[in-house]
Amino acid sequence: MAQAWKMPPLIKIYEAMGAVGDGRVRIVDDTHALVTSSDRGRTYSVYTDDSGRAIASDDNASRWQGYVGYPPIAVLIQRGVLKVPANVCDALAEIPWKEINRRNRNDYSKTLAEVARAVEQTGHDADSVAAEAQAVLEALGVLAPYRTIPPREAKSGGRTPRKQSTR
């Protein structure tokens, strides 16, 4: 039986919407996509099936924390499996997630507060963004994604490719 992904912290939904807003999601083909980190230092490989339920990703959260990381969520948004208004993704564009998380010592509530202030400063409504993020998290729970091995990796014994450096 397939192993279900744990649900991510809400901040990962924000990060995913920001990746879409930044144009950091590149759809390669029907099942494969690449997502570049906010600092442009890494590129993550994401596999999803047509339904968006079967997911494999080499980002740290997906590999080590057991929950769906922001790269696969961003791919699901980009593919239209999870619906997010474009203006919400635009509101989260150019947020330096890694820098803010590091500065706040990965205290996600502090990071979300800082991001809300940044969203307001760009003329967007932080409450609307928060409501959309919560709706996406709930939709992800309904989708009930599960872990899988990408087809080409299954043929190679399940080895996960290394992260690609963009530097």
C-alpha cells in the first residue's frame, strides 16, 4: 500500500505560491518538473502523476521530514491541480524565503508575520493571501497525496537523483 505524505506546515504553501509567482517552476513533461529555490542556489526535481496524488521530490522536506515540501506543492499549483488566483502568487513573488527563515531561526510564525508585512507593503491584502494559503492546505489534504518513485528511478533501483546546482 502507498505511504501517504504528512501534511506540511502552512508556510510551505506560502513558499510554493511564491515559487509560482517568481516563475521558478518549470514543467518538463507530463510527469516531471523542476523547481528552483528562492535563492536560486538549488533546483529540485519533482515527479507527479496525472492526478497529482502520486508525488516524488528530492527537496529536503520531502526527503527527510516526511511531509510534502514546497516544490511539489508549487508543481501542483502550476499544473492546476491546486487552484490559486494568480494575484495571490504574485503577492508572494520575490520573497527571500531562505534568508527570512534563517533570520527567524526557522520560527515559522515569525517568518509568516514578516511575510505578511512584506505583502502589505507591496499593496496586497495579507488576509486574502492567508485565506488562500489555508484553502490550498485544505485542498492538499483532500487530495491525499502519497509517496511514489518516479518511473525512471524505479527502473534504476529507486535511487533518487542528487539536487542539481544552478550555480
